[in-house]
Amino acid sequence: MSQLLLEVQHDVARHMDEILSHFKPGALITVLVRTPGNDRADFCMTSDTIDDAIALLARRKVAAANEENNDAGQ
């Protein structure tokens, strides 16, 4: 792992801890960063499991679709 990536991970971890301080104890956090068109630049750092983070994204996707459908029906 490159020195730059290690520094990024350290910095992101610090910010993750800061963000988590605003939530109830036991909350988990996942940071996703992507550059469209460059899959090699994806960055994922989580205090959760990848499977649980994926499940969260799937729930949010369904919720967003439901909200769009509700808005369209009004």
C-alpha cells in the first residue's frame, strides 16, 4: 500500500470518528468515494462489514425509488 493511501486512510478514519460522535453509540460508518469512469480509483473504508454496507445501500435505493413513486403520484 502506498504512503499516500496510508495517509488518506488515517485522515479519513479521523473524520469518520468525528462524524460518528454525532450519532448514538454503536453506529457504524462507511465512506465511499468513486471517480466515474475510473474503477481503479474507488475508495471504501468502513467500520461495518461490506455485506452490511451493501445492504444499507440497497435499502436506500428502494426507499429512494418509493419516494420518487410517491412524489410522482401526488
